[in-house]
Amino acid sequence: MHWTSRTALYRLRVPILALALALASRATQAQAPSTSSAHDEWWRHAVIYEIYPRSFQDSDGDGIGDIKGITSRLDYLKDLGIDAIWITPMYPSPGVDYGYDISDYTAIDPVYGTLADFDMLVAEAKKRQIRVLMDYVINHTSDQNPWFLESRSSRTNPKRDWYIWRDGKGETETDKRQPPNNWQSWFGGPAWEWDPITRQYYYHYFYVQQPDLNWRNPEVRDAMYGVLDFWMKRGAAGFRIDAVSRLFEDPNLHDDPFLPGRNAYGDRNIQHKYTDDLPEVHDVLKEVRRVVDKYPGDPVLITEADEPNVQALTKMYGDKNDEVQLPMDFQIADVNQLSAPRFRQLFNEIESNSANGQPEYFFSNHDQPRQWDRYGDGEHNDQIAKLMAVLLLATRGTPQMYYGEELGMRTTDPARIEDVHDPIGKRGWPKDKGRDGERTPMQWDGSALTGFTTSAKPWLPVPPSAATYNVESERKDPNSIFNTYKRLLALRKTDPALRDGSQQSINNDDPEVVAFLRREGDRTVLVALNMSGHARTVPFHLQANGVKGTRLTPLLSTPAAGSSSIPLDHVELAPFAALVAAVE
């Protein structure tokens, strides 16, 4: 659950921060430290691939993707160059939020298969050196979870305090009156739901059907840490932790401050001051880290936390790097425009983060409109998609891809409210059409059903673009988006500077070209990305950076470079060109 992009306002979001950062930092980036022991941790040089299981591959013809379907496509992922897969929730769920409302944390939803299917997936992935990461939905459960059913049964039930129950304001025996305070749900309306049986309100940051767990209760912590143990023992290599900054609320129930304007649901905008990023979150992350660290294989934790800036994001690593190894960098993900100054400043900030933490970069996921649409200009979208691939895969950090990103899959929103599956789209229509558009079936081939299913009706319709943007077609085209990703993924594994090297920003005054060096030992690779719609000729003078050499040998360029040797002081970049080249 990406709790920023899930709001109905996400698609209307104006990059206000981008305007504020137009005067980007010009400081030259210092090289990041590199130690041989750090390189032994697999996640430092891995590529993670997010799979939305309903939409990846259907094995039984019911129109819904499943675990056996994922297993059948592991060879594709291995050939592509993927090191780990993160699978969004596959636990039993009523499906109000498509798996993010969990009724049983230690089982598999029958729509996806069985625990035996999961075990087979882990075993087959291991044969291909692919690790499996689970989605850890830590903030809330389904209202059909047995824990909540007990909690709701009476005020004296032993699990009553497993959730957040509070009296209303001015309540009488015949009138529930007002919620305890003005806190709002991210999906519109009050964050409090009245329960007529026990005559109290329960708190839900998200949907009414997703009551928040009470993480101040030690019994809740023990139960949720038991979930981690269960999946680690079955071979999980780590977890992506959902909505982690929402774990705690102000126990004194202070009202949140209102902000100007209204959201797509008609509510007054509000600052989630007392329900977001409370300091206790870091205590839990330390405890989670201790649980997974009991297991071999360098298990990894990834957090979904849309922090307001890189400084706040850095806190997720922990004071002693004892919390999360890979906090997802929403600052980079949500730039939402081709701005060289913006990207340069953010890369420089994360490279100099005080924790020396490993960055985790991504541009699309199951809650965001696909990057092909967000960054494209309507004319050069395919070329821009290749540029974004270089931006993701040539930087120092752990990149995270979203299924179909390597094909240039596009957002395909429902045309009618009657066709909407996502509750956000049903409630926010037409201002927000929901997240169905970024969750359509994987496009394996150009057939009517894309090779995803044999069902006449997949759970979401196949986009018209699948006829040309699919694995089968793009494999045959050496200049396709798919083959650009594949070459980049191979370069990350084979070139020591791209695999393990430091990152150093150069040409910091250029308003249109992002350029940086990746360096490991005597090996230097230059990366240059023209984020403008016109050709540029750029001189690079690297002596001040301690780099010898006068020419570049292209390792990858899109569009293709016209020469096998390029003078450093005269690098020609076509509109939206991306160049990865060794300094000779």
C-alpha cells in the first residue's frame, strides 16, 4: 500500500516541491564509501522486480494470476537479469483492497494457490539465484481477521486492546455523537468508525475495513513478529514493509491541523501531524530487524515510507544502521518531470546521507501511474522510457522495477465507472479513476489475451497497446525498450564500476543534462542523460575529478552512438539521449 499515491489527489498532484527546488544544489558530490565486506550483501547490487500476482501469469484459466503462474515465468526473469522478486500480498483476504486487507497472515489465499505452491516457487527461484520477498502489511488487518472479530466482540475481550478503540465526543446511550477527533482516513471521510455493538469508535487510517493494529500492545508485537518468523522459515529472503510510518498515533488524540482546499472526496485537506512518523516507529523497525537478522542469507528489509525529504528518509536506516537496509526513495520516484536540476540535487542528497545508507530507487509500482505516461511527452515516450531505464539502472543503489516496465507498459484507465475494480476509483470517479490502469495483465505476446490467461475474461482487460508492446515482439527488436533494459541489467552485473562503484555528480551547472561518474578502482564509467527535447553537445573535463582519459567508449547508448570512440570534450547527445560509456 503506497499511502501517498493511494489518495485520490495523487493523479492531480502538482510537483510543488520541484518548483521549490528549481535552484538545485550545485555542490559536487563526494564519492560514497565502499568496503569489500559491504559488497558481500546480495541486496547491495541486486535488482528487485515487483510482481502484482493477480496480473503476472494465470496458470489455471480463471483470469487471475497465481503462484504457479509466477513459477512458470522464472526463466524469463532469470534471463532478463532479475535477482529478487517482491510479490504484493498473497494472503487470504476479503479483497476490499486487493490483499492489503489481510484475514490470515500465515496462509495463502486460495485464489493464488497453496502453501505448497509457495514452497515450490521459493525452491525453483533458488535454483535460478532469485530470492523471494514478501509484503509485510504491518499497520492494519482486515475487519474479517479473527483478531479483530474477537476485539470487536466485547469491551472485555482479551484482544480488545489489539486495536485502537476510543469513546466518541458527547456520547450518550442513544446518540453516538462525534468521533473522538478530526483525524481523516487517507481514502476520504473520518478515520473513526462507530461500532454499535460495543458503542465505541475504532481507528482506521485507510479503509473502514482495515482497522489499525495497536502497536503499543506487546501482544500485538509478538504476534506480528511471529508472522516474520513463519515466512522466514519458509524461505523468504526479506520483506517490503507496508505503510510503516502510520504505525503509531498520538495517544492524546490531538486534532490534526487543517490545510487550504479540499481533496477529491470533498474533505478539507489535512496535515497528518499526529498520525504519521511518530518516533516509536523506529523502535519497531529495530525490533523487526532483530527478528529477521536471526536468519542466514542477509535478509533484507524495504520500507514504504513517503518521507517529505531525504533527511527524513535517512532516519529509516537507524542511528547504527540497525533498522532498514533499503527505504524506498519516493523523492526520486515522484519527481514526475524530466528535470536535470531536480534529479541532480536529490541524487547528491541521498549520496551524502548521514547514515551512508544504500539507496533504493524505483519509478513505478502498483499504486502509481506507469512511468511511460508520467515522464513521456506524448511524442518521444519510448525514447524517454529508455532514458529512465538508464537513470534507474546506472545509478549507485538497489533498483526496483515493476512488472512490464521493461516493455513500456502504459497506464490504461477504465473508460467507465462500471468497469472500475479499485475502490479508490469507485469513490473518486472521475477525478481519480483508481489504480486499475497500472495493474493490467502482463503483456507476454501480441495475442488477444497476451499469453496471460486462457480465460475469455481476464480480471482486468488487456490494453490495446499490448499488440505491439509485449515480450515476444520486443525480443526481436534490438532497439526495443525490453532489449535496452536487458543490456543495462547485463552491464550492472559485468561492469565493476556499475556494479560496485561510487557515484559522483559532474557538470553540476547544466540545466538539461544529468551526468555522473561511476568509479571502482581504475575503472571509470560516465553516464549522461539529456532531459531536453533538443540535441546537446556537452564538453566533459574530468581532470579536476582525478580522472585520466580523453575519450569515451560507449557501453550503451540510446539512440545508438554514431562512433565507437567519442572525444570527452565534444559529446553529442540527441533529444532525450542516454549514454553509458567507459572513460579511456
